[in-house]
Amino acid sequence: MKQGLLLAFFALSLLITSCGSDNDKDGNWKKGADYSGSGRGGAVSFTIGDDVYVGLGYSEGDYFASFYKYNNADANWSQATGFTGTEEELRRDAVAFSVNGKGYIGLGVNEDNDRLSDFWEFDPQTKEWSKMEGDKMFPGTARQGAVAFAFDKNDDGINDVAYVGTGYGFLDGDDRNNLKDFYKFENGVWSDNSTYGGSKTTEATTFVIGKKAYLVSGDNNLDNVWEFNSETEAWTQMKDIDKDNNAENVQRTKAVAFVIDGLAYITTGIGQDSREVWEYKPSKDDWVERNDLENEIFTRVDAIGISIGGKGFIVTGLSGTIGLSDMWEFEPGVREDDDDND
């Protein structure tokens, strides 16, 4: 009898320990406010204050100029000023960032499959778009599937420097190439910042935690993670994503990422299992699997990841060739609850 009670107590102890471990696959997806525009993939987003702007992109052959903004306080979408470029300047697979209270979009590929090298500036005060000309033009080559990230150097809540690099473009005539060059945008001026030591890559995933950015996976770079320190402008290779750390399924392209409380989350895209959700803790340089996308959420590529107000979201994306407009919030540390998805 005493032996049976002892075994029962030991089993209960193991259960409690397991439920509190880092390997617990917790996390809940909660339905958010649907994007107000047409469903789309390959869109761009940038954040100014409490507003996240999402626009451009395509669906079933249609390319969009429209932008909508999500207000974190109201948890709702409203129409913003649409992109004012020509039809040939509409694009997908572009990059975007915000610096000094203005939004910037650039690069990408248009409906004619021409890769672009231009950048545009959006002023939320005047609600106007302007093409960057002269010495404000991007110094790199045309490309799609690049990455961009920005930092708040002065700790005043406003980004003041951004970096753009990698991607897929044409070099040496018609030779298709992945790229690894990087460029810095600060005080309205571009400069070469090609110190990245990793492989040429495209469709990688990036996120920013504090003063550091992380470039994860991507084509020709599937098992790599690189850390960029904005204070030293130095890149450091982190632990590989592979079978040895049981995180091989993090490897993917066209994924999204968002940050909550100093931890990053990656999901969707093209990979071994794109419904999986992986959490990255920079202090441990380690990945932990969390709950998969719930059954109500379509598998997708070319979606948008949003980090704002301590919350993380995915929105839009392509399911096959069909553009999606649904939005979902991820709640780490919460058990799955299907009742919040109605």
C-alpha cells in the first residue's frame, strides 16, 4: 500500500514538473479583426506609433495599391492612403520599415516579373507618398524577397536607422542570383553596410529584440541563424537549426515572425511543417516548439507578422493562389481555447 502511494506521488510530481517545463507546447491562437482590404499575399507592413500599415501585395494575378492601418488601441482596421505609384510600380515581395515617424517601402517584383530597386516614403502627417530620387535612391541592385529591420537608437520610441539586404535579383545578365549585400538608411541617406558573413539568401525571416536583429533560415540558408548587433554593426553566427537541437522544422522560407516580451515566434511559410510555431529565446540561443496553428487557421505563405503593444499577430497571406484577410493573435503561456475563434 505504501509503495503504491509512493509511486502515485512520484508520477504526480513528474506530471507537475513536465507541465512547467520549457518543452510544454503551450500557446493559444485568438481570432482578431479581419484585414479590411482585399485578401492578399506578398504585402508589406510598417509601424508608426500605435498604427500598423499593411498594403500592396497580390492575389490571383491582381496587384493592389491599397493600404489599411490597424490601430492597436482600437483593435480595428481603417483605410489609409493608397500607394500612388504607377501600375508598373505596384509590387509584391517588397520590404518596408519606419524611420523618424515615416514609412518606407521598396524593392520587390511587379506584375511583369520585373524586379524593382526604387523606394517610396509615406508621411502620415500629410498622408502623401513620394518617390525617393537623387542621392536618396537605394544604392543596391533590383531584387525581391529581401529583408529589412529598423532600430530605435535613441530609446525615444521612434526608429531612427534601418538596414535592408539579401534577396533575389538579376546579376551578370540573365543569371539569377541570391544576394547577401546590406545597406544602411540613416538621416535620409543610404550607405553600404555589407558586413553580413552568411550565405547568399532570399525569403529569410527577420525580427528585432532590443538592439539586435536576427536573420533566420531562408533559401540557401535554411539551417542558419545570424545575429546583428546595431551598436557594433557586427554579425554573429548563432547555433545552427538542425536535428541536434530538435529544431530542424524551424527551417523554412516565406515565413513570418513577431516578438512578445523579448521572445520571437516563427510560423507559416514553406517548410517541413509550416503549421508549427517555434519560440526563440536569444539569451539561450534556443528554440522551443509551441502549439501549432489551430485548425481554423489556413496554411499560408507570404503573410505579415505584427509585433505591437506587447502582442503578436499574423495577417493576410496566400493559401494557394487565394489571398487571405484573416488576422490571428498568438497568446504564449495560454492553453488552447477554441471558444475564442468564433
